[in-house]
Amino acid sequence: MASSSSPRTSLEDTGKRSKRVWIWTENKQVMTAAVERGWNTFIFPSNNRQLAHDWSSIAVICPLFVGEGEILDGQNKRVATIFDVSTPEELEQLRPEDEQAENIVVNLLDWQEDKINLFFYLTKCCYLYWEPGVLHVNVIPAENIIAAFQSSQKTVFAISSTTSEAQLFLEALEHGLDGIVFKVEDVEPVLELKEYFDRRTEESSLLSLTKATITHVQVAGMGDRVCVDLCSLMRPGEGLLVGSFARGLFLVHSECLESNYIASRPFRVNAGPVHAYVATPGGRTCYLSELKSGKEVIVVNQHGRQRIAIVGRAKIESRPLILVEAKIDSDNQSISILLQNAETVALVCPTQGNTMLKTAVPVTSLKVGDEVLLRVQGGARHTGIEIQEFIVEK
């Protein structure tokens, strides 16, 4: 039976602008995968209402029907206007506020096709190198759409046929469009898109951080430590979750604070030795030695707010290390981390109510009794994924 909900149904992600997804397909497996992942608004050809009826008998869906320049609901009421845009000039001439429909769907396919043809012409005539499967021609069009509609009161969608393209439309110029019409006939892109939305939701959720008390500090000799330089700037109170044991990760502060010893580098975390775990998206960990350009990590602040950041560079160098051990009140097990023994390396301190007495304490100033922040989690890991297994780490 068809859903009585409006086509505004979408996967909500708190903490960010809500993004909406309409699925345009005639593939039953795609429909099933989408419904199982929380998307129930589907677009059908206007001459194939029987398919919408058939699917409504096996799943709760909100069927829409595409016509000439418009999208209609089951009662033939216009819910969206479609604009076919093939040039930047056509985009500039759009007047979406003159439309009565609350939703605008922008179709850039002709524009994209022209760009692809031009690209292959240049590749052939000018001997440009092209790596098969790596063709990204939609960044500027996506940004142009967002700029054109940024003051509009309408809900603006773009038609997309790949996950990477959808991500561009949803993120370009920081805010992105309100949603996408995902036109696919294969299940895999739907699964990839859901994974992308899960990551957005994860970013908006708070991580639970625990206060721990320093129990031991000891100079440990030389080791290979990793400096992680991100493609994002960090603010005071932010850093990476790092530790010798996956069951307890310390919040290691970035080098954003001013220092008498070296210029501020707000993109950098002097994270620890090559063996240490670092938190990555999806509740996973990896070794610091595995980080390289393009990999993703999560940046966390003292309140547990998290965001995904891309690694721009990982530098491994031999440096003097210091061993830091801590315990939490509810657990007598010792949790440790090794860090470079330097004034610019610091651990984030817990807040006192809504205030912070100090943001971070340098490892060179750490003493027994000091309090720092930990992320306590399951200790057993297989390829970075938490598993249920007996394990002893010491």
C-alpha cells in the first residue's frame, strides 16, 4: 500500500542541514535496497503507473511521476519543476521563485555530456593523460547550482547517477544542495550512498569521552613517531584519538596553540609512534603507520564533537619518546600511550562544568594526578573493526 507521507520523506542527519533523496529507478532490487535503507520516495515514468502500483503492494513507498518538465504525485499535483540546464548562461537565467512548486529539480546531464565530449577531444588532440574510471567533470557545475540557488526558498535537487557525483551536489561550497534525485538501475550505488549518509550521521553524533587520571610518566628513549598533517585546520580543544591499546584512546591535541618554541601549526597532530592506534570513521581504528595522503581520520574536541578530516601527509621521524599511563575511576586497568617528548605535544584536559580550566597539558609538564580525556571502547580488533573476543593487552 502506498505511503501517505509526502515526498519530503528523507534520511535526516542531525546537526547538519537535512538532505533528501528521491530514487528514480525501474529496478525492483534497487527499490528494495533503498527502502531497507530508509528512502521511500520513488520516481516513475508517467506511462508506467502500474509499476508504482505493483511496488506499493510490497513496500510502503511514496510514488512520484515524471512528466514534461515536472514531477507529479499520485493525484497529479505538481510537486517539483524540472529545469534542464546545459550551459552556465541557462543556469543564470533561471527564476525558480516564479515557480509554484515547492521543489526544484536541476538536470545537468546535457552540460555534463558536453564537458565529457570536450574532455575526450582534448585528450585525443592534445595528448592529455586520462586514467580510466577517474573522470570528475561536475565540480564547477555543482558549485554554480548552489551559488545560483543559495538565496532561494525552494528545495533544490540535482539529478545524479553516481555516488561521487551525489556527494559533490550535497557538499559543494560547504552547504550543498537540499537533496538529490538518484537515477540508478544498479544496487551498488544505493549501498554506497547509504554508507555516505551513515558517515554524515556519525559526524553529527557525540562521542563519549571519559576523564582519566595520570598514574605514571616516564622517559622511554627513541622511536619512530608520526606527525599527521590534515587538510583541515583544527581549533583549541581538538585533536586525534590515539593510544597503544584500542580499548583506550587518548585525545592528543593539535599544534594549534601558540608556543614559545615553534610557530602554530593548526593542521598538525604529533600523534605518537608507528604502532599506535588512531580513530577513523565508522568506529574503526588503524595504525598510525598506515596513514597516508587521502586517508580519513576523525577529529574530536573536548566535548566529544567529531568531524571527518582527510590526511594530507604523514611524516615518520625518529624522536625521543615519553610513556604516559592513566586509569579511569571505573576500571583498574592501566591505559597507556607513547608520545614524542616535546613541549608542543599535549593531551586534552576535561572540562569543569561548561568551562575549561586549561585546554591541554604538554607531555613535558605532565605529572601524576593530572586529568586528561580518553575514549574508552572495546579492545579486540580485527583489521581495525571492533570484535567480541577475549584479549589481553599490556
